[in-house]
Amino acid sequence: MTELPSPDRPPVAAPASAPGGPVYVAPRDWTRLHPVSPLLKAWPAVLGVGAFWYYTAGPSWLGGGEDNEEIPSFLRLSAIALAGVAVLLMVIAAAVAYVQWRFARYRITDDALEFHKGIVFRQQRHARLDRLQAVDVVQPLVARIFGFAKVSIEVAGGEDSSVQLEFLRLGDAEALRNEILALAAGRRVARQDAASGTDAPVPVAPKPALSPADVNPLSLGEVRTEVEAEPEREVYSVPLSRLALSLLRSSGAIAAGLMAPVIIGLAVAATRSNDVREVLLSVIGGSVAGLVGAVGGVFAYTFSQVNKGFGFKAAVAGDGIRLRHGLFETRRQTVPPGRVQAVRMRQTLLWRGKDWWAMTINVAGYQQNQEAVSTLLPVGPREEAELALRLVFPRIAHDLMDPDAAPAASDDLPSVLAAAMEGTGEEGGFIASPPSARWLDPWQWRRRGVAATEDALIIRRGRITREVFVVPHERTQSLKLEQGPLQRMLGLASVVVHSTQGAVKPAAHHLAVADALRLLDEQAERARRRRKVQTPEQWAREVEALGIVAVGAENGGDAS
């Protein structure tokens, strides 16, 4: 089929074939995933077999083997029988994974990606590219070791609308992502005219695609792809030193630091004195499980923060915002323009001295693993937070940081964003909670407030932990007025702004009833009037016009 170049964007020329062989071409015919996929999916079964061996036949000094009195008699097997059980379990796991791989196929067309899987219950996914929300390349730990990745494709359309392609070679996964984003953006690939040596939008025989058997699965070389990735430029990154210091300044780290000496001291005393041990057991008793759970929760939270903030980089390209992060599971996330629905800016008390902020977003289409995909900035100074806000909402950020744009007539008013980040009362034109709200919210009623600019609704709250919510008018899904019995007695009400599923949940609490009703009506009208779909070209022009980065510039360098 003849492809015509887009009038708004010049066609992207395909790179010449690499010296090592043909370039990767996304499959237009039904294609299976990489043959190693069953092995990468079966590794939990291998771990289970290893745990079973340790429990039944491991060395006694590790608590396993025949000396372990906790092992039921029917699990005490000879070495030969144990080996047979292990082999049988591994064979069954490998067979199931192989059959699943055998019946899983995918292909890409000009307007959709199709994925079929299932043995008894067949599943057919049809991901339309015009409803594309995000494309991620994810490398779990084991897949990362061997140079493989999965492609996660999120489209609008419900809870089960995502497509997971597990697994492809890393280079192939990135090449597939490039082509999906190119097709979703309406780009056309210009192929080389062999006769004239010039780009011409005429059909030619496609280059042979690399089959999984043709490539070295351990190779991590340069990606050889027919559709090049959009040029990008890094906007900001989070150094490891800042991430570590932010964790040390967290409440969890302080709690762990206070608890550790006490726990260690009691443990040492209990090992040296039977009387102390008996007293401790009688005092804490069943609280041991709760204590262990609390300590485990602190470690789990710390690990999750490190994993999603390690190596964090944000870049901008013509196809959207690119986020890279991860320690054990690396994620290359591409969010097309216009898919960010809401932003939350957060600053804890211990970060205030450094003026650090963290930013979280709601992205339309993500149905699972929200914590891993919602971070826009793990921790950064105010300048980077403002830059990140410009990255997702260029025009809105410009208005919020302009003192003349404050929705009240005064020459000494701060910008709306500054008033939202650190102001109280009616500074910056905010509608604040009335004094009667102090009976329900004595700590932060002065900080609570809401303001509306031409383009967005701004909500602030929190005195110890400051939070700012930014919701574009056109991204407002629905509104709800809430009023509990105590609020009714005090003449208060709350307005909840419904966004897409995610970590950001904007709500303006404890407003005067008249203010809440007026906000409800006016915001509904603003959302109806401003609702539109932002095209990638509009987003790119706004980003470039504000001087954030030169979209399409050469790779590398820091944003000014």
C-alpha cells in the first residue's frame, strides 16, 4: 500500500541496513514471542523446587534436611526420590510455559496491535493505536540479566485493555515501541528509492525481519530498527546522592533509626538473661508478629522508593515524555502528549530545608502497577518541580508562574503556583476554608484552598506535608459534592474532582457551602467549555515555545 508523507511532519527516513544483517521490522504477519519466554516465565517454579530441596534435604546447619523436626514424615524423601520430584515439577512447568508460548501470537497493522493467547480459554486483544495511552519497555530482574524485555501497551477502554508482550530481545522491544509510537502519531516511514537514491513514498519490498533464532539472545548491542526513535533531549535526572539523602530525611528512616537501638538492646539483653527473655516474651507476646510486620513495612517502603527513583531520567521528544528508572526492574516509559490527567506536588516537613518536592501523575490508560508508572519526579528542587510541571502542562505552568495571572487584582500577589506551594489563606486568589473549619481540621485549615485559572484547577492542602494538585479543566472527569453531619452543622462541604484511576486524588475539603456550590457549578462549566484533545503537534509547539527544550534537537545535554 502506498504511504504518503504527513503534511505536518516530514517523513522519517529509515536507517540503512546494519553491516551485521537486516534491520528489525515489526511483524505484520502473526509472529510468536521469543523462544526463551517460557524459561523466563518458569523461573518461579525453579525457585520453588530449590526451596523444597532446602527444606527437605538441605544442610542441617541451615535448618533443613532430616534433622528438621518441622518436616512432616511424608515429605522426608530420599535423594533419588527428591531429584525425581524436582525434575518432574520442572518438566511440568516448562511444558505449561511452552504450550502457552506456542499459542501466543502477535502482529502489528497500520491502526492496531493484535495479540492472541490462551489454550482452553482463548483471549484476543485488539489494541487500537488511535486509543494508545502509553508504551513501556520493562525489564524484570531475570529478563534484564539475559538482555530481554517485555512491552507493555496501555490503551483506553477498561480494566483489561492493556497488552503485555513477554518477552522480546531488548533491541526488538525498543524497535517495536518505536514503530507503535510512530504509527500512533500518524507518521509514515520513508523508504529508500534504490534507483534514484532519494527518499520517495513508494512501496518497496520490506526488509526481512529478524526472527528470534537469527539473533544472539545475550547481545546488548545497538538497536537495528527500520523506524528510528524520535530524537530526545534530557530535561532532568535524579542523582543517587539526592535520592539517598531524601530517604534519610523521610519519617520512615527516622522511625527506623529510633527503633533500631531499642530492638538491638532488648535482643542482646534477652540472649544474656533468661529472666529478661521471659519478661520480654510475656510483655510483647503476640505483638512480635506486629513488630516484625512494621519493620518489614519500613523496609518494603524504602525498597520501593529506591527502585522507582534509582537512575531516574526524564526526557522530551516529539512523541511524548520519556521516563527511565529502576534498580532491579528497569522501566522505559513513554507517555504520549495529552495523556497526563492530573499532577500532585508533595513536600514533607524534613524536605523543606532543601526545598525538595516529589511529583506524581495520573496517566490515562494505566490499569495496574500504578506506583511504578505514576512518578514524574521522585525528589528534586523547586526549579526541577516547576520544570516537570511545564513538561506535562506547558501553557498551564506558564500561567501559574506568572504573577500577573493570579486571579485577583493586586500588584503584590505572588504567582498562583507559589501561593499554592507555600501560601495560606487567600494569598494568590485562593478560596480558603472558613474559620469554622478549625473544629474539624485544626492543623491545616489555613492551608486548605482552591483556585481556578483560565486553564486549570489548583487545590492545596497540608501544613506538615504540603500537597498541591493541578487538574486541567478539560481533564475533569466528574465532580461530587460531599457533606458529612459535622460539616452540615458547621456550614461546610467538600468538592471531589474525579480523575482517571491513579495515585492522584484531588479534593477540596471543608469549604463554605456557598463556595463549594459555586465551585461545583463553575468547574463543571469550565470543563465543558475547555474539553478538547491536545494533539502531539500542539504539545510540541507549546513545549518549544516556552523554551524548555528544543523538541527534536540532538540527544544529550541539560535543559536550560
